[in-house]
Amino acid sequence: MISQNTPIHWHWNRHAVGWFFAILILLSCWPLMAQAQETADSPPAAPVASEAAAPAAPQGVVAATQRSLISFFKDGGPLMFPILGCSIIMVLFTFERMISLRRRKIIHKPFVKQFLHQIREGKFDRDDALEFCEKNHSVIAGVFAAAVRKWGRPAVEVEQAILDAGERAANAMRRNLRLLNGVATISPLLGLLGTVFGMIASFNEIAHADAMGRPEQLAGGIGVALLTTAFGLTVAIPALISYMYFLSRVDRLVMEIDALGQEVISEISAEELADKSDRPRGRKKAA
């Protein structure tokens, strides 16, 4: 069954990642398309005489609507590249966790319902229950299989098996969440470092250009220097939100797995099996 199901999941993942990158490229190119549309819809240029009479625009001050995302990226300097790398990591692993932490892959409700029903009705012995768990590839099936291997043992041993399997499952579900937390921590620091380098370069240029009386140059240089901070925060905020969301989701799933594991303990432990075997005898004696 593994060889039949695995290609289907990978096929779906490749299409999902492809669609996501297509949307990302479209969003990146949107400023360019908006600028081209604005240029096409703008009125004809004024005569040359009026252009000469009009005051020149301050150097370094350009309207945001006339600039594309690529131009902002170039103005940000070399530290924009590691920030871009952080954004790619954030997008990839956020999408990967969205797929991996789907409820049907963690707690498959039809499997859980049928498993508990068969156990309570006495239709499963140890081998049947273990085979049923191995046929299902959800996380809860692995936890139940660990409990079934302790079938007929004291409740303490069965519970310990469930705790060990549940901890391994929780660690697997928390995989790659540290990367999201790292991106949320590193991206604003990279942006701040780029801003510091940009401010130093801006002040040095102003000092050598003897432009202390021209505040527009200072404003333009500071605006360019702050681009890395803006991009770093733009990456860090979604990464932090994704990290907190997935962490809380994992905690909820772990609590639900633990509750279901307690139900299994109450059905297959030595104490419960002995109690079930004594019930018919009590009825015969009473009769």
C-alpha cells in the first residue's frame, strides 16, 4: 500500500508548489505591469520648452507608484539576497507544513472510529489489531500500533508505549518549525544590518559631495537604506505568524492523540482484559 499511495501524494505536492510559485511570480511582476499600464494611459508629454521651465525633481526622490519591486530590490543592496533566501525558505516550509499537518494525515477519523469499535466489540485480537494499524499510514495508527504491541500488559506499560510513540510523533510534526522561527528571527536582523550599511554609505556620500544644505539627498539616501528593514520585516512577520499557528496546531493534535490513546489503554490493558474475562463468570454464578 505504501508504493501505491506515496506517488499520489508527491504528485499532488508538486502541482501545489508549482501553483504557489506561479502566484508568487505574478505578485512580483504586478508592479511592472501596473507601471506599464500607467505609462500607456498617461497623457502625451509636454513640449520641450515647458520641460525646461519646470523645476527639476529632487535627486533620489522617486514616487513609489513609478517603481517596481525589482528596482526596490536592487536599491536595497547585497543584503537583499539573503532576505530573499529567507522568504523562499519561509514560503516553502510553510506550504510543506500545511500539507503535512492535515488532520487526515495525523488523525484519520474513519480509522480511529473503526479501530475503537472493533476493540470494544471484541472482534480484534492482538494480531488483527496490529495488522489493521499497519495498513493505515496516519500518525495515530503508529501510536495505536505501539500500544497494541503491549496488548495484555499492565496499563502502566501500555501507557508508556503510547507516550513514547506520541513523543516521536510530536517531534516529527514539529519538524521544520524551527526553520520558520529562525527566519522570523534572522530576517529583521539582516534588514537592520542592511539599513546600517546603507546609512553609513549615505552619510559618507553626503559628506564628500558637500551637500549638507540639500536635505533631499539625505532623505533619499535614508529612504533607500530603510528598504532592507522593510523587506526583512515583510518576511519575518508572516514567518512568525506561521510558526505560532503550526505550533499551536501541533499541540492540539498531540492532546487529541493522547486522549485517544487513553481510550485504547482502557480496552487492551491487562486489568481491563481480566475484568472482561470475569464478567461472564459472575453472570453464571448469579444464575
